[in-house]
Amino acid sequence: MSETSQMLENILAGAHPGHETWSQLLHQAPLAELLAAADRFRARLHPDQVVTYVIDRNVNYSNVCTSVCTFCAFYRPPGHEEGYVNSFETMYQKVEEMIELGGSGVLMQGGLHPDLPLEWYEDLLRELKTRYGIHLHCFSPPEILNFARISNLSYEQVLTRLKAAGLDSIPGGGGEILVDEIRKRRRTQCTGQEWLDVMEAAHNLHIPTTATMMYGMGETEAHRWEHLRMLRELQSRTNGFISFIPWTLQPDFVPIGKVFPDRLSPEEYLRWFALSRLYLDNIPNMQVSWLTQGFDVARQALHGGANDMGSIMIEENVVSAAGAKYKATEDTLLGVIRAEGFIPCKRNAAYRRIEQPELVAV
């Protein structure tokens, strides 16, 4: 047995080594070996061979934002002629279109609007829940931080009010790389600790959240490992992260793309994907980003630790604005899952299955 094979066996047996070992695996282990180890770990957590997916809609209530993140092409500064705040009626229409396609909820996010009061968001959540009874997966940590600053309330107070209005879970947007050395360079207003603090407050209020990592924007390997360490450490305290979703920078139409114009290779994405599955052994689900990587890579990730295909993306404006070009229907996701020998099952944003999976893969 090779040295890297023995390292992986030790990890699968419950060891959690130091970063030197993880780095050695990253650089020296064959990709097939990493994917196979991550797949074995996935099978322990999800032995029924089910791969989940969700039909939802990413409803962006506003693109007005006071942050100027260098990796974002979606935002518009306050006062810009292309800035907007969607009316409630417009968002009702978007939700109704989503429901007609079999959707179970909305992923709602927006820019850091400087003027909308907390009551506006509460009214929106309350109306959506009353009208449609859908799962509301809304507001990333930077947005919660923005709400707290505008309303002069604590994270806990903001989240308590939003939960009472109908908030069910929180997406992991704004995570990028949690190390402030990188965040300051990318002009991200929310610090890594603030992101973690919002998530911890949500977990303490029994609001589940997802965790993310966006990489390929000039960070070092050490920055990525530190990001994963911070997530794992918080999860060990709260057990509130329900999924981890890594994706790569889309450089086409964002300022930072002039400095880092090349997309990360599929192999680099898959290496980090597999090792993240093993490193974050306390987070139950792992979603592949077909939106940024395409379906050939997604197929490999299904054999490298992934147990979720994400959403069909009825509407997605943020990553697409940066250059993501892949599209999917429900039939597309079902076909990929079945072709790789897994059993598809629809879920909601909290990773709760909302239908019975097929008895056998087709």
C-alpha cells in the first residue's frame, strides 16, 4: 500500500491529520484514489445510493449593494440607473412560476441595500409563507449583517424576527474564502469572523444553514485549508451546517478576472472536492456545482463524495453574470444521476426529501 493510500485509510478509520498530511494528499495522491476514498465516505453517510436535487428559484429582491466585491458582476451601487428593488407582486409572480414547475421553495438573496428597513424583509417573508407555504431559504450572512447594522439590532434579534416571519434556513453565500487577508483584497465588507458569527447565531436559534467556498481568486492553498478548518470547527460546536457547496470563480465579467482570467482546471476542482468531503467529516451533505463546472465534471464528483446535484436553477443571476454558462432542466439532473448508477430524489432547501426515492436506479 502506498503512503498516500495509507493516509486515506487512516482518515477513513477516523483520523483527522494535520495540514501537512492533507497537503501531501492534495499534491501526491492520484485523483482516482482521492475520489474513491471520498466516495467510500459518502456511502457511509448515504448508503441508500440516493442523490438529491431541488427545484427552487433564486429570487433576487434587489441588486443595489454598498459592497464592491471584485468577483461580482451582479451588484449596482446605490443611485445607479440599473439598480432595482423588485416589487412584492413581481416576486409573487416569480414564485408562482416556480411552483408550476414543481418547485418547493425559494433561494432569496440580494445586494446590501442601504435603505430597506428590516420590516420590509419581514413583510415579504410573511406574505410568501402565508400565500404559498413554501420553504424560505433566504439571506446570506452579509445580508444579515447589513440588516443588523441598519436596524441597530444584534444578529440574534434580527434572526429571531426573520424566523418568526417565516425564514426556514440560510444560504452560505458570502463565504468565499473566510480568511480576512483575502477578503480585504477582494473588498468584501463582511469579515470572516462576522460570517461565522451570523451562522453560529442562526444555528443557536435552530435555523439550519449551508456552508460554501468559492476559490480560484488568488488565494493560497493555506487559505483554503484555513477556510475548511474554520467551517469544521464551527460545525463541531453547533452541528448547524447541513451541506457544503464549493465552487470556483467565474472570471469572465468581473474585475478580478483581469488578474485571474483562467478558470481552475477540472482536476483541481475535483481534488479539492474530494478532500473537502473527507476533511468536513461532520457536515452531512456535499453538493456538486454543475453550474460552474459542467456535467462532465459533475458526473465524476458523484463518484467522489457528492450526494447532491443542487438546483435546476430556474433563475440564477449572480454567478451567471460572472460568466457561468451551464443550464439544466429537471430531466437533465435526473438523467445524470441515473446514468451514474444513483437514485434521484427531490428535496427542499433543508435537505429534507419531499418524495419517495425510486426503489432502484434506472
